[in-house]
Amino acid sequence: MPVFQFNPPERFITGTVGQPGERTFFLQAVGEGRITSVVLEKAQVEALATRIEELLEEVHRRFGAPPGDTTVPEDDGPLEQPIEQDFRVGTLALAWDAEAARVIVEAQEIDEGAGEDLVDDENELEVFTEEGPPHRDVLRVYLTPGEARAFAGRALKVVAAGRPDCPLCGRPLDPAGHICVRQNGYRPDRLV
């Protein structure tokens, strides 16, 4: 299966399509006249952004400031058009290439029939291989530390731009109201 590799990308961003509560999250890499857009869950975007920040902190702690760790302005532009889903992400992997001083992000297509949660010694996940895993597409992007920080910052803003949380129970508030379990099921917007 193909490995969509961007080393370096012209753009690597996360964005959404749809209204809060019904958004579809995308990772999009652009470069050399190609656009690769993959769908993933909101929680995956948040976890990826958080782990990138943690990885860069650890690299800085162990090795000092890596080359290319300069501030890069966040890309606030919209997703490139047309937005065509290449695949749905099942596995995300993150690595540091010390030789090239790059963060490597790998997103692998979900394997519907393999039960990805059931990884054992015989059925180990393969990440960062030259060919990519059989029967799954892969998006692999190489980022400078500055680009990785800018990506993580935008990703966290995109995640936070959704529905606000209920101050009582923490669940997302819908535009039409919210049945709050902390109010014994009463809708706070309907109280008189």
C-alpha cells in the first residue's frame, strides 16, 4: 500500500469540516503538487498535539535546543481544496530523528478487520518501515521542531474551538440545550 511521504511538507495542518458537534477532523499534508487528507478523531488530534509538545520538551531536556528549533508562525489558513479523504487513521506514531533533527509523524490507515486494539507479540504493529504495513495506507511527515510546535499549537486551538463544556458536568453543550446529569436530568436552559 502507498506511503504518502512529505519530507519536507509545504503545509501540515489539522482542520475540520462541519459545525461544532458534527465536525470531521482532518490531517492534511501538502507538497510537490500533492494534497493528502486523512480523517481522524478529535481525541487523536488532541493526543498527537500533546505528545508532540512532550516529545520536543524531552528532546530539549536531553540534548539541548535542536537545530531548526526556531519559531514558525502558526498556519491559520483553511484546509486546501478539494478535501478528499484518502483514508481514516487508526494508528498514530511519533518519533524523533536525531540525525536530521526532525519530528516524524506517521498516520496509518485503520485496519477494519484486524482489531487494532488486539496487538500482541505475534501481531505487532509496524511503524516507520520503508514499505509501510501491508493492506494499509500511511501518511508520513517530517517536521522541523519549529514546524512541529506550530502544528501542535494550531491543533489544540482547533480542538478547543468546538462546543463549550457544561460548567457543572463537563460534557459538551449543544446549541439546542443540554440535559445535565448534575441537575438530575433537567435542562438548565428550560428552568424558570
